[in-house]
Amino acid sequence: MKTSSRSGVTLLELLVAFIIFVLMIGALVSLANTGLDTWTSGEGRKDIYDRAQMILRTVTEDLRGTVVENEIATDGRQELMPATLLCDFDKNRSLRLRLVRSGDMDRVKVPPSLQITKRTPSMYTGDFWEVAYVPHSDGSMNTLYRAVRYFDRRREYTLLRDEDIAWSGSEWFQRHATVLDRGVLFLGFRSWTQDTETWLPAGSRVHTCSVARHRSLVQLAGPGKCPVCQRPTVERVVQASEAASELWDSTRRLEQGFRYHKRRQDPADPDFVYPEIVQVVLVLESHASEIRGLRLDAPVGESDMVIRVTDTRGLSDPPGFVKIDSEWIEYEGRTYDEMRVRRRGSRGTKAAAHPQGSIVRFGETFVTEVRMPAFRHATVK
């Protein structure tokens, strides 16, 4: 008598198979999340690089098109506005750049909505335009404006006058300005003068050659040899007179800190001055998912040198910079939820108190150097 054999799955085998299936699903989900995070981070970096390229290309074209003034123009009764290259601080200690450049409307990227009215006929070299890069009057907004106006040399309601651009929300300024980008944490300009020997800021320590004419060629972080004369380098502190200048005024009338300021102006010999190279430093806020929600975990006073934050994910290795409200802070170390401060009120800003919950902002830094097609050294200091 034959008995029939039946094959089946025991409960233990079913549980093992289910566990293996769950582990495989978990691994696939984890792999998918990792891939999605990588893709999101890559898209974010691509976006920030595209934005930086657009901003730096626009600034570079404007600087290279700068008009070089030769004389003081008058209408027979009063002095007219000269074609000025001006870089100074606003009330928030943020740098702003103003200049007069040449070119047609397409090259200068004049928005059609501006409804430009020309008061003088076009010249052989093209029209002249006032161009201004102005940050938002509220330093915590991180918005950068580019304003354009036809250069008619009038002295009022012009982008070249401080009073007319002091408030970025004014009706007159908004008629000429467009938002170049939002999330611009910092836009800085440093000019290479006839006395400049290094891009390092004043007070920095650097190893360089003992021969003065070789200093601009040798800028080392540690001991070494000069490649020109093979002498051992010596450590020295960068002096303010040899560092690049954050301020500039081609008319030499800016008094506050501009090294080539002239107390007396000679209309017959205005002696305009222009830098040889302009270094542009741009910091764009990062929008990657790992840094969203970074805030102060405790209040910060004006003199506090340790800052508690929710976490430090996404921050660059020290030394680095963060921006809280309108203040830039340089840090020299960090843990998971703390930053050890190296300097408060960095990048020309002022140290201030910040309440708990304030947003801690930081981003990618981009640097380019623009050689001015026509520069002019100061003949009289």
C-alpha cells in the first residue's frame, strides 16, 4: 500500500523568508534614499555654481567696461558728475560697488522696463551707463540689487550719489534696480593698488622673502625658500599699506579710510586713479537638505566666543564663516553643537547680540580676479 508524500513550507521557513524579504526592502529603501540625497545635493551644488557664474560674469563685464575719466566736466556754471568708480560701505557695513561703463543696451543688460530716456546722442564708443551693485538696506535680507541708469552727468538722483541709494526700497531706486539674486550672503571687492604686495588682509602672518621686490612673488604659510634668489623666507605681518584696498574712489574724494584721498582737488589736474586688479569675493547661501534648520540653540551676547547651535552639519572645516542676522562671525573650531569663535564682527560688520532661534547662515565661496583694461596709478598721494 503506497502513501502519498506532500511537500510544504513550515512556519519557521516562512518567518525566515519574510525576514529576508524585509531586510532586502530595507536595504533598497536605504539605497534609494542615499541616491536621492546624493542627487539632491548634486542638483543644489549645480544650482549654486550656475548662480555664482552668472553673478561673477555680470560683475566682471561691468568692471571691464569701466569708463576712465580724464577731466572734470562743467556746463560753464557748475561742475558736472564725473564718471566715477566707487566702492564703499553702506550703513550695515556691507560693500557696494558703483561705476560708469560703456556699451549698448544689450551689452549692459538694461531691462526694457526701465524706459531709458537719453539726454545726449550715442557716441562712437557706445552709450555710458551708471551701474550699481547694492545690497538690501536690511542686512538680514541677503538680497543683491543691480541698478542701471543712463549716465547724463547730473548731480542729483543718480546712482553715484550716496543719498539716492541709501534706501533700497525707495521708489526712485526701485525704478532703476532689479534683483540680481537672493541668498547673496556676501559680495566683497578688494583692489590691487600700486603699493599692494598681497591679497592677504592686514594683520595676517606670512612667510615671504626678505628682499622687498620679491615679496609679491612669495606668499607661504610656512618656512621655505624664495624661488627667485633662493634665500630662506622670513615670517612677517602684513601691513595695511601693502594689503589690497576694500575702498575705492577714482575721484580721490572719499575721506574715510581711502589711502589715496586728496585733501585739495585741482580742477585742471583731477588725477583720477583706477586699480590694476579687482578681486571679487562672492558667498552664496547653501540650500542643501543637510543644513536646513540650523539655528542658535542659546542666546548669543556681543562678546560671547562660544556659540551653541542645533547642529553643525554642512559647516566647512575651520577656519570658516557664518552669518547671523547682519553679523559675520569667523570660527576656529567646532563640535557637533558648538562653534569656537575666532573673531566677532568679521568682514567689516559689527558684533551684536542674537536671540535664541536666530538662523545661522553660511554658503559656498567663489573668488575671481578681474584685470582692469585701463588702470591708472596715483601720481600724487
